[in-house]
Amino acid sequence: MKIRGEKRQWLCHRQRAKGVLSYIFFYLFLTSAISLFTGCSATRDLGDDELMLDKVKVVADGKYKDISTSQLKSYVRQKGNARWFSTVKIPLGVYAMAGKDSSWINRTLRQMGEAPVVHDTLLARQTCEDLQMALQNKGYLDAEVELYVDYKKKKKMDAIYVLHPGQPYFVTPYSTQIQDSVIAGLLAGRQSLLKEGMQFNAETMASERSQISSYLQDRGYFRFHKEYVTYRAWKDAQKHTVALTQMLHPFQTKENGDTLHSQYYIRNITYGSGAADDSVIHLRQHVLEENTFLRAGELYSASDLQNTYNRFGRLSAVRYTNISFNQVPDTTLLDAHIQIQTNKPSTISFQPEGTNTAGDFGAAASLTYQNRNLFKGSETFSIQLRGAYEAIRGLEGYKNQDYFEYSVESRLSFPRFIFPFLSSDIRRRITATSEVSLLYDSQDRPEFHRRVLSAGWHYKWRPENRHDNYTFDLVDLNYVFMPWVSETFKREYLDNTTGSNAILRYNYENLFIMRMGLGYNYNNGKLALRTHLETAGNLLDFYARTLGGGYSNALGQYKVFDIAYAQYVKADFDIVKQIAGGKNDQLVVHLGFGIAYPYGNSQVLPFEKRYFSGGANSVRGWSVRSLGPGRYKDQDGKINFITQTGDMKLDLNLEYRPHLFWKFNGALFIDAGNIWTLRNYEEQAGGRFTFSGLLDDMAVSYGMGLRLNFDYFILRFDLGMKAINPAYETEDEAHYPLIHPRLSRDLAFHFAVGLPF
């Protein structure tokens, strides 16, 4: 009866919505129903004394700010079966559908699904002990943990771990005992993690041991380790205090017993390859020394040792690095030997690929030559030849329907700053890359032929042991020219005095772009921030207008070398934050904002610098380049890839990402955003940004996705549905597709590689 009742409700919803969207909800309901019944049948093979673990909860009877039950769940050794979107046990249902025999279909169902989790009393007892230990490590020394079992029907049960933390203990008094006077003097100027009056915390005490060890190892104490630091504690149950003493023990030898710890100095540093002729290394001596942070005559430092490993590890010419130390007998001197094995200098690779540009399928292939040690300084030189072909659909009045592209690209990368006036100390402290690039790209479409010639000098650098990095484009030159335009395209679009021609005409003229840019990125695993600022044409404008190096054409644009140049400023800001979840499920929020303004010699942004909305990484209820600007709606549908672009973009995304089973992950998402123009272009009516119209211009979509995670890459499938459409003109187009959905009009399917943000 319940199934029939749900089915009647679905049929009514189908008539009311007048769309096929309800099919999706029906299949979700059907899947949930299957999961329910198969979940019940999953217990059919359990023994008389076995129970299936359904849910696991961790609750605390006290309210203490440092007790997080969500974090303590990681100590639970046995959890219930996985739930899709935290509700439905689809993997368990798939497993239960398998029969008892070993046919291939049953084996496949068992591999794809998940066997029922049978409650294990031993794991439950160990979980109680682990939770109790975790609470005691946080200072709740009288903590107790109880397990309550809630028995259910169909041989199921819930496990509830109840925490009784009791009152916390505080450190008082706190003292130190250091039997090495030299070390005592060194540690006197260090800020300790431990202090009197703090809540007792074993994790903080362990961190203090590690930090003391690192602190001393960076100051020459080659043989010091954290086992020399111990603690003595006395518990006072009446006062809920712990008398804590930190002890630093002397160095122990078999010959002399207890003695002072010694500081070691580096005497010599040598290099070798580990081969028959150990002295032959295919790197210049200057490069070896520049990447070595250990210094002869200076104290040994563990941080310098690690930095040396890191620096050699990032050199593309280096395959393996090993650093060994030999103590000079009866002294505190160390000889360091750095063994380096290099990679083969040259490689050639061939890579075929499939292409899909706005539904036009094609193929491409590239041949790449790479040399990882061009000048014996781990410089990486590469040259790539690429060819592509696409069959273009929907064009009429042209001689052919084929698109051909050929390109040659060359890059030379230096693993250091190539810049004058930089001190050697700055070069050593910053991990940097300098790169020069050249590109020639030839594109032959049925409508026109396009050529792009680019050259640039770029820097990337990252401070040591930081989560942030920087990019600086010192100069980036782009010359775009059109050697041929078909008469059909010229007649219908470029020479036509009606429609979207100002933007079209500008983007199909020869253009020179000379830009500079600065970027900043930050990523700590939970928060990712990307910003970029660039400007173009200012130096050329100064040369053309002030120094008389150029002249203006009929459109009022100045030219340099008989080519009009672009002038604009552009800024982009992107932030991704994981606000909840852990390893198997995350709730992620994303904000993306970009703005660009053409001025001086430009009234319109170059097409490559304009923003578009819709697609797999934007508002996913719209296909790529089909949303905006603002409330603009394309009239003829022919050249909307030009007119549906703007000077400003806003993206807001909320996505829940649960693990499903095997390598499959799911997604539920809500997207909002649009693009706008900053100038009032007649051919983009309703596209200009205004603060008063911001909310009315926002497009909203929702949907679900499936991701296949192979670790080194992710295949992504997303289904997006329009919820609010700002570009509607008739009731049939619907301002609120959320209320009046139509699958043929409002659904967009996206296939992509990688996460959307």
C-alpha cells in the first residue's frame, strides 16, 4: 500500500509540473525503495547470535569546548554501512541483491556492493578504551566511556558510545629539570608550549618534545632526539591538578656514561653520483652549491638538511638524492657526502586526444620533445607540435565544414630566479622558476583563418615551508591577425549594420596585446584562494601618445607597428572553502568573482579576456557560453559565443560530495551567478551591470553529479537543472523553472575532467 500511495503522489506531481523532471525524483524514490527492501534482506544470512550494525553515535554528557564528538568519531573502530548522501544504504542493497552461488553477476554485485557490518564486541570494547584514552589525553583523567546498544527489528542494532569526561585537570605547578647547562641557556630564549595553569594535554606535551628536538637539531645537536625529553606527573584527584615536570636528560655513552650533548660542525661537503666514477655528475658545480643549504664551517642544521633534499628534489634533472654524514674521529666535525643520480636528459612523447567544442567532435595529437638538463643546470627545454581536426555542424553557405589547427610551442624553464640585482640569499630562500615561452598557432575555420603569435617571460616562486605561492608575468606579448575571412561571414556579420556587430567587428580585426600580470595562490587543504591582476597596453599607449610612436586610425585607435593595441585592466578572485565533512564526504562552498575594464585605446575587451557563464565549472543548469550577460537573450542564435560574453562575472556554488562505493563519488549542488558588461552595448540589451538589478539578474540552478575517482584524475558527470532564469521573455520560457520544469528546456548535461572548483 505504501508503494502505491507514493506512486499516486508522483503521478499527481507529474501532471502539475508538466515536465519530465519528476522522472528523476521517481527514480530516486524507486532506488530508495529497493535499498529499503534489499537492506532488510541483507540480514537474511546472519547467524542467530549476529546483529547488523546500523548506526553509530558518539555523545557526551558534559559541555566542554574542547570536546568535539565529530572528531572523536575517528576513534570508532567499527562503523555502519555506507550511506549515499548520508541517508540511503545503496551499496548494502547492491550486495544484498547477489545470490548465494558464485556466478559472475553475483560476484560483480558483491564487488560493487558492501557486505553488512556485523557488530563485533571486541572492536566495541577497544573503541571504548580508545575513546577513554583520547579524553584522558585532553586532560579528562577521570573519563569513562559506556556503550549502549539499541536493539532493532530484523536483527539490527545501533551502537551509542556515551562519554563521561568528568572535570578536566590543570597543570600546577609546572617545572623543568635540564641537566645540560648549555642547552638550558639555549632553551631559555624559546617560547614553550607548556605553562602553569594550562589544561593538561598529552598532545601538547608530545608537540613540545618534538619542537625541542627540532630546535636543538637546528643548532648543531646532530645526535639529539626527542627521547631525551621526558615528563614526570603527579595527579591530585582532590584538586583536579597535575604536578608536571619536564626533564631533559644528558647524553649517554658506554665509555663515559652521562655527559653534555655536543654541537657538531660541518667540515667538508662532497658530491658524487654513486656510479663507477663517483665524481661525474651532470650538473654544474655552481648549481650543486646553490641548492645545498648545508655550509662547511657552520653548525649542523636539520632544517638545512631538509631544505637541501627539497631543493634537489624539485630539479627535473635529478632522480635520486641521498645525504650521508661521517663523524671525524675524536672530534665534533662532520663530513657530508651528497649522492645525486640524474635522469635521462631527453624524452620524446606522443599523445592522442579527443576534442569536443560546443558539441563539435574531433581529434588531436601532439608530439613533444623535452630536455631536462639543457645547460647542465636542470633547465627544462620543451618543444611541442600539435595538430587538431573538428567536424563543425550547423554552418550554411560555406565551402567546407572542417576546422584545422596546427601549433608549435616552445618553453625554456630555469629552476631559479633569472633576474638582475637579486642577492644570493634571496635566491636561496625562495623556491622559484623562471620561464620563457614562444607559441605560433594556426586556426583554419570555414568562416575565417586566424593566427596567433605569442611570447612571454614568467616567474613562479614560493617561500619555504609555506602554503602560498606567487606568479609574475613580466611581459606577455600576443599578436592576433586574420589573414583570411570568408565573404559569407563578412557579409552576414562583419559588414552588416544591424545586430551584434560592434563587438564582432572588434574581435575579428588584427590586434596586439602587451600585458603584465601578478597572481597569488594559497592552499592548505581546507581553504584555497586564487587571485590575479593584470593590465595591458599602458606602455604602448605611453609610447604612442606621449613619444609620438604611433598614429590613430579611422576608429580613433592608436596603432604601433601598424597594429591596434588593446588596453584594459583585469582582476580575478576565487576562493574555495570546505565548511564541513571529512575524508568520505565534504560540504564545499565556492565564490568566484572577476572584473575587467577596457579603456584608452579599447572600447571592447579582447575576446580571450572576456568572461562567459554556464558550463561544467560555472552555473551548471546552462550549457557553456549560454548564460548572460545579465538578462540578455540571444536573438538569432548564430554568433552567441561572442555576444554572450561580458566584462564581469560572479559565481556562487554550494556542493555536497559524498563517497558512494568503490571509486564512485556523488554530488549534490546549487549554483548561482551570471556575467555582465560594464559599458552599455546596444547589441547586448539588458546586459549592463547595476547594483539595483543584481538580484534580478542572478541565475540559479541545482542538480546532482557522479564522479569516478582514479586518484591521478577524476571523470565527472553532472546533471544541472535551471531553477531561476533571468533571461526570459515569454511564459513558455519560464522565469522560475524550479516551479515549472521542462526537461528538454531546462536540463544540461556536463562531462569534464577534474572537480569544478
